[in-house]
Amino acid sequence: MFHKIESNDLALLVSLGYTCVDVLQDWDRFSGCKKPIHVWLLVSCACAIGFRFARLLGSWVASSSDATAATQGSSRPIGGRLGECMLDMSQKGVWARIVESFTWTLFVPFFAVWNVIGTAWLWEVLQETPQCTPSDTHIWFSSGWLLLCHCWLIVHTALAAKAWMMKRNVQRAQANLRAVTDADAVARWGEVGGASGAFSLEEEAARPRGLCPEAITRLPCEVVPTSGFLHPCRRECAICLNDMCCGESVRHLPRCGHTFHRACIDLWMVRSTECPLCKQEVVDRSSNAPVTFC
């Protein structure tokens, strides 16, 4: 989603711009300070302005990539508002990757170190030369701005960690889908488990976890015989709604006994541990059998 410039952005830019101009006008009056807190304040405000512009640029590039993909009939890349903001712009083109790399490898580390330096400088000024600033307002503003910067870093670090965890979960789910996908699954459902999908990071991460591919492959599987329990080959698979025909691979769920095409139920169980018909657990979690949940 593209974040357009709104009233809060204008307010931020105007207030920080005014602060920068004010500091520049009173530049020489900070000369008596123990540490150059005016340098810290100017650079910090400039960083905040630059980060917001980078965020808007990255969001615009990502939005343009989404529009191009929609025009070409492609599915939306993984990542909602949180994923796009934090880690998922790499799915949206080279320019979005450049913005993402600059933000997280250069800007954020520099801003964090700069705030640590600013904290030490402001503390020394308050302890040794508290009257060196043109007015008390500069001290109060510097203290408040420093607090806001630290809060900004804490919040964005937490959001980045959350986005990284969600992206890792989605990538693991995609790998599990690819592990159970064979020619039969591709013929029935097309390519699955690719780098893009129809859901955002938040939606994918909120999905229940299913069985790991190793546990799925251990479930009972057989080929529909030409005679026997499925003859005359007219039993319907409740997932794809097609008949289970002679020669096709099917699985019987061990607890409820329901039968599905192997390719259909394997893809289902990657994301769910319940039978799609009766909603009973596929395996008994309380048993001592070695079952792995992903």
C-alpha cells in the first residue's frame, strides 16, 4: 500500500525544518557547550526527514511494482503493510531493494549510534555547561527529541523482529508446500509454494500450522484398485471435488478414515492438522508416535 503524503507528514517536515533553521541561525551561540549538541540535533532532524522520504519512496516503488504485477495478471507479492515497510520490499523490484538495503544496513544503524552519542553529549552538557544554549527551550527540545528518537528505535526494532519472524514462517510454509508437491499436485493445482502468493505476511503468519512433510509422507497411501473398496471408481475427493479414479494415489486419514487424493490432502495438511470433512485431528497429539508439527 502506498503511503501518500498526509497532514502528519507535512507537520513533521515543517516542525523539523523549522528546528534545523533555528539551530543554523543560532549556530555560533552553542560554542560554549561542552559537546556540540547543536551538531547532533541538526543531523538527527535531517535523518528523521530523510527516513520519512525514504519510506515514502520505498512505498511508492512497492506500490508501482504491485500495480505492474496486477496489470500482468500476477498475484500480489507476499507482504502487507508491516512486511512491505520492514522486510518485504525486496520482493518488489530492484529500486525497492535498494531503499530497503539503505534503510536497514546504513540508516538505522547510523541513527542508533548517533542517538547513543547524542545521549552522552547531552548528559555532559547538562552536567558541566547547562547554560550554554541560546535558551532553555533548546535543552528541553533536545531532551524530548532524544526520548522520541529512542522510542522510535525501540518500536522499529520490535516491528522489524516481528516482520522477520513472520517472513521466516511464510518461507518455511512455502518450503513445506514445495516438499510435498509432485507432478500430480502440479497437474491438479498448478505451481504452489512459490515466492509470491495471495496473502500478506500477517495473513500467512496467522494461519494454523500443519504437519511437516516427513509426517505427511508417513500417512497411509495406496493406489485406487480396479476392483475393491473404491470400485467402480466413483468416490469423490472432497477437496478437488473430482472422482477418485482407478490408478490414482489416495490417502486414508488414520483417525477418521476419510479418503482424499494424495496430492490434495498433502497440500491441505501442510497448513492444517484437521480433516477437511469432519474437522477431527489427523493424528493423535497425545500418542507416543513420532509426529512433527511445523
